[in-house]
Amino acid sequence: MTEDNNEVTIREIMDKYMISSVKKTTTSWIKHILLNDGKNQYMGELFWDINTGYAWKSDSVHVPSESLRPDFEYTLDCITEMDN
């Protein structure tokens, strides 16, 4: 039996297998967040990963003071999910 090093194609797989997606699992996501208090605007990214949990990242010099407190990321996630 020889090993085929050619790239697998869609047609090759579809010709050989019946394919169905059983379940999609989300293991991480990123939300781009904008916070504005009327004086200052803060931009950052809210991360969630199945292994490490929540994280907040901002390239801004100024960050909201609440970002240093416990549950800041979780609270932002809850607020942004209310939109959905």
C-alpha cells in the first residue's frame, strides 16, 4: 500500500463518506467591547476560553477602574448577552 501525499479534496471525501455534523462545541470566543462613560471611551477585547476562563485585554493607556476588580469580565459578558 502506497502513502498518498496529495491534499485531500472535498470531492474525494464526499464521494466516500456520508457526512453529518452531530454537534458544535464552542471552546473559546472574543467580544470586542466599547465602554463610554460620557467623558472617556475604553476599547478592549473580552476573551473566554474553556481552559482558562475570562480575560480582558486593552491596548489603551487608560482602562476602566472596574477592570481591576473581581468578576469584571463575567459582568461584561452578562451585559452583552442581554442584547441577544
